[in-house]
Amino acid sequence: MEKEIISNAVRARILNDALPYIQKYHDKVIVIKYGGNAMTDENLKQAVMSDIVLLTLVGVKLVLVHGGGPEISDMLKKLGIESHFVNGYRYTDENIIDVVKMVLAGKVNKELVTLLGQTGGQAVGLCGLDEKMLIAERMYGEHDEDLGYVGSITKVNTKPITDALKNGVVPVIATVACDEEGQTYNVNADTAAARIAAELKAENLILLTDIAGLLRDKNDPNTLISSVNVSEVPFMKKRGIISGGMIPKIDCCVEAVRRGVKKTAIIDGRVPHSILIELLSNEGIGTQFR
């Protein structure tokens, strides 16, 4: 596809329009939870890396938190290890937790660090085990179902993250955690991103997803709700506007706001440069929670 050619005057106006937003976010911490198609489609992946590098160069302190469910599933299949889900969580036994650690902290994490470097940025790969960054306890299902080594975060040590940010480096964080005895746990990436954002007192938490945002009618993309006050969320759940897989994502946004994050947003990672659109415009993209 041919690139759109714009005049120098239009390019200058775009940069000038972005200036107030660049000033607003300069030296502020923004946490991005990276997942969905934006993590698997090569063109979208490159757009995300470019957005991160650009924002870092203008003084924004970015933290990239990632999961990697599809990659874990692929590796389990290659190794002939069967897995199943309980209430939306992957049941994680001793064999599977080893694969989770290998894929997230090894393969996916280092590929993202490399890609950021190739795009002109500086990044360091971290996981929740580094300096006991993410401490977790064993988690059970809604009706006390056994989930294996699936964890719920109880404590965040922000030191390795802030050390990276002080050095002008993007911390890329794989969401595996451990308990006080060193047992490794698989933790939900949305939840981890929300807790990390809260502990860092981040300006923004952005969840990249495969949907446009919160829709009043889930079958009609034209019913996007652009802004939600967290006090409205219980009512929207009762009305069925928030349901299914959106519940845990929005609960993470609400928790982050209540813990001190100024704004959270669920945005469509299928749209190229959606991070820039969200941060460098008044309208933003997706659904914001305040």
C-alpha cells in the first residue's frame, strides 16, 4: 500500500497540534498493557513499537506490560502438553508453569526488547521474578475451583521498573510472579498492568485490546461509550452493558483509578498507531475511565 503524501505545512500543523499533549505527558509515567492482534500482526506490532519509541523520545516514561496466551498455547501444542481453562483461567500445573515462564520471560519478552531496539528505542526485559517485583499468592476460581499455579498479586516492588525509567530505558515486563517462598505463578496481564500502574502512580493505564472499547450494544460498533465514571460501572453491569469478557478488563481499569491512576483506557489495538491517537488528541480512541 502506497504511503499517503502530505505537505510540509500539514506535517508542521500536526506536530504543532500535538505539542500541548506532549507537554502534558512529558516526564509522566504511562503503563501500556500489550496484547491481542497488536501483538501478533507484524504491521500492528511495528506501529506499536514506533509509537513507544516516539513517545519515549519526547520525554514520556513508558512501561510495557505483556502476556502471551497464544504463544503459550502454541508451545504447549508443540510439546504435546494438554491444557484446559477453568472460568477463563488456564489451569497451570508444574509442567505448564515451566512453559509459561519460558515463553513469557524468555521468548516473547526478548523478542519485544529486540524489536524496540531495532526501531531505535532502548528497552530492558524484566519479569515479575526479578527482585521479587510481583509477589503473588495462590488464586482459586469463583467457586473455589483449583486453578493450579495461577496467582493473585499481593505486592509490587517498583524498584527495577523505576531504575530502568531513570536511565531512559523502557521496561518490558513479562507477567509471571512468585510467592515469598519462590514458587512461580501465572498471573493475568491486565491485573498485573493495573497494579503496576497504581504502584507507580501512573498518569495513564492503556489496555490494548481487539475491540473498539465499551459498546452500549455489543453488536453495534457505532455505540461506543467514549467516557465512563467509575461510579457508573456497577449500574452498567446490572444493565448488561458490561458483561462477559469485558468485566475483568473493566474491573482492572476501575481498580487502577481507585488506587490513584488518573485515567485508564481500553483502546482498539487493531487500529495502527492507536496509542498516539489516544494520547495526542482530545477525542482519544476507545473508552476512558476516570
